[in-house]
Amino acid sequence: MDCEIDLIPVSRSEMWVIVAESMQPVGCERYGSDDTIWAARILWNKPNRLAVV
């Protein structure tokens, strides 16, 4: 399984993480690969000074 990861700074206190599977050779779905997309929202306790918004 291969995957793509994107980190999206929404603000200095919030970031989104998006991860998507990339299906590769024919037949990989038998191992659980199904082009799934996951999303997570991170809320920081302190402002993220590295975020460029």
C-alpha cells in the first residue's frame, strides 16, 4: 500500500491531516487496500507558531 499525506494548517490553533491510500497492482484489494481516505482534525492547546496561514 502506498499513501498520500496532506497537512493543512487552517489556523494557528487548528490543523487537518488527510491521508489517502493509493491502490497499486491489480489484486491488492485482497490485502485490505480499498482507496480509503482518512481525515483528522487537530486542535492545538497553544498556537502553532510554525503554521503559515
